[in-house]
Amino acid sequence: MKKILFLIILISNIAFTQGFAQTKRSSIPLQHGTHRLGKRTDAEMQKWRQYGLGQFIHWGVYAIAGGHWNGKYYPGAAEWIRSWKEMPDEDYDNLYKQFNPTAFDAKKWAKQAKYMGAKYMIITTKHHDGFCIWPSKYTDYTIKNTPYQKDLLKEIVDAYDAEGIDVYLYFSIIDWHQKGYRSALPATTEEKAGYEEFKQFTRNQLIELLTNYPTAKGLWFDGTWDKAWIEEAKFTDDLETEMRALRPGLIIGSRFRADENGKRHFDSNGDLMGDYEQGWERDLPNSIADVNGNDWDCVMTIPENQWGYHSDWRGYVKTSYDLIDMLVRSVSMDGNFVLNFGPDGKGNIRPEESKIAQEMGDWMKVNSEAIYGCSYTGLKKQGWGYFTQKDNKIYLTVFNRPINNMLHVEIPKGGIKPVKAYFLSGNKSVDIINAGRNKQNNSLYNIALPADYISGQPFVIVLEIEKSAEDKDIYQQALT
Ligand code: H76
């Protein structure tokens, strides 16, 4: 009887919770809010979740300027140089006539990305300047009219496809080259008509990209913070529907469109718009609470804020260990980590970036089991590093080795118990010391690192677990 009563309470609780969520969600009726509540469960999105590591590439005519013009240093992000007062629009808009990346070798890029361990890549098809690296038939401002002529995008897509790295297309809604483009709501009738043309142009280019590069798995939008774009909730909603119908399985983040109240990323009811949260740019969540159970990616630069090629990086430049830390941290909170590269005007990946790709690849060669297909464990974060998990294996990636060589692990009561621990590299086993329980009745363990073990790198301990029966032996609770 008691059991039945318990069940009834449990069921009504679930119903209540769901009912409550429902009430909350429908509290503001929206025509252009999210298309879906909860996570996608299809194979394409499952694959996206397993990537762990990605590569971003920013490449366009800004790479020719490389953050300098007329002998002056541009302190902003190199791909924004057209907006600098020292750079006349006319000079910039003629740069494409010199674009001839003779050193460009898509296969070399793709091989390097593969070595680094990237499972997907995002390529700038068009940045804010409007220059297209594919021969778009809707504008003359494309690769076709440069001395290079050939379709760069196709070369890149083919090369990465051949390496088994999924390609995503970055597309900027901001287009400084397009006549009808406006960042804010056009005032005059003429401007309004121009913006209507711009909307059609944008739609045409997107359909063109999806049609001509059918192996691309998704779109990565940028520049969608423009007031003019935000006010186009119906147009952008229809366009999203059209693109998804054209390419089932297409992946689009939360940075494409706004709802009718101008809400971006999350609609007016707080529900994620798009397939994953796309707001983590040069920034990582502090804890799992910050991601609200959503899928997300983090896009990161190696210097502070340079995406396109800037020949003179100033300020702090991240090391491969900084970046590996961010990678593991991302995966430990169910996110993907995407590292940006900015090749120069000739198509070379700069030596600093090649070195990082090499070092990350060296590390991944040994430790990628703790990355690919791994997810958040639910265990309390510890100071020595990060937990990730796949099936019955919990990976402990150690960045800050404790002075006492003890890796502290806290396991909630009645769920799982550790059975063995060993180094991912070399399989040498390590002792699991039972360290009693804490006030919350969670089981404490110390994984004892051998004092004579030396590593110049972050390293991984595997902790195998099995299901454990509910613990009846309740430890004396503290009375407070
Ligand atoms: C601001 C901005 C843009 N968003 C980043 C992903 C880079 O493309 C940067 O130029």
C-alpha cells in the first residue's frame, strides 16, 4: 500500500512538474519563438555532440592587409580592418584584385586539422566585408573575380570531407559591400526597398550554399545582432524553415534569428532557439549550471581577439596547455571546443598556429579517449582538473597535480562505485583509497598517484565504475 501511495505521489509529481513547465512555456504565445522544446535526438545532432574538438577558419581578403595599412598598426580584430578610419573603403574594396593565395593547399590544412584532432570545422564563406570565397552568382564580389579564380570553398569542403572532418559554413548577415544592407531599420522608402532586396540576396546566397555544398552539415551565423535583422522575425523564421526543409538534419545554432519581441538565443519564454547555444565566444561557462542542460559550443581565439590574420599579435597568446584545459573543460560540461585559425593572404597557416595544432595533436594522440563522445559526469568539480565520462569509464584529466598526490573524488551515495583506476597512457594501475564519507553521505575516494610519476603534461586517469546497490548503512548526519 505504501509503495502504491509512493508511486501515485511520484507520478503526480512528474505530471505536476511537466504541467508546470508547460504553463510556463506557453505563458507568452509566440509566433516566431523556438521551433522545438528540448534537445534534438536525431543522428546528426548525436554526432555533433560527440565531436569534442573543432577548428574554425577565418579567411578572406582582410588576410592581405594582415592588421596593417599604410604602415600603421590596427589594434582591432584583423577581419574588421575595413571599419578602421585609417583604412579607406575604396582601398579595402579593391584588395580582392590582389587575392592570389598561391601557397594555399586545402589538403594540407585538412591534414593538419586531422592531426590536431578536430572532428569538425567551420569556414568563413563570407565575413562582414561581404567577400565570398565561393563563386556566388548573386554578387561579383567573389573569389571568381580575383586572380585566383577557383572556388576556394569547394577545395576546402572536399579536402576536409576527404579527411572525415565535418564542415560547417560560417555566414555573416552583416555585409558591408551590399548596397541595400543596413544595420538599423531603414528610414526612407528607398532604403526600405533596398533592404528588401538585401533580404532576398541573403536568402538566395544561403540557398545557394546549401545547394552547392550539400555535404556541409550546418551553418554558423554571425552579425545577427543588427537591429534591422532582429526586426525581421517573420522573414528569418520562414527562412529557417525553408533551409531546414531543404536540408534535413541541418544544424543551426542560436545565433540566427530573433523572436517577434527581439529576443535572441533564447526566446521570450526562455527557450533556446536553434539546435545549440551559440553564445560562448571567447568565453566558457563557469559551471554546468550556466548551460541549462543545452548543447553548446565555445569558439576561441589563440591571441586575445584576432580571428582573421594579423601579422603582429600583441598581448597574451594562449599556450597549447591553456587551450587543452579549455577543451577538456568544455567537454566536461557537455560542450564542443572550437579553436580558430587565421591563415595569411597567401594561404599559409602561421607557424604559431601550426605549433599549437601540433602540440594539441600530440596530446590528443594519447588522451583523446577522454574527449570524443564524452560527456558531463554529474560529479562535483575538483581542483585538480576535470571529469569526463563515457559508459562505465570516468576520465580524470589532471592539470593541477595536488602536492599530496591524492586526486579527490566524491561520489553521491547509492549510485555507482569505483572498481579500478589506471593511467590512460600505459594502463599502469593506481590505488583507490576509500576515504569515508562526508556530511551529505557521499562516498569519498582518493586516487593515489605514485609519488615518482612525472609528467610534463596534463594526464588522464581512468576510473572504471559499476552500479552499486542503494546504501542502507546511513552515516550519522550532522545536527545543525
Ligand atoms: C564581432 C565579431 C565576429 N564574430 C567572431 C566569430 C569573428 O568573426 C568576429 O569578427
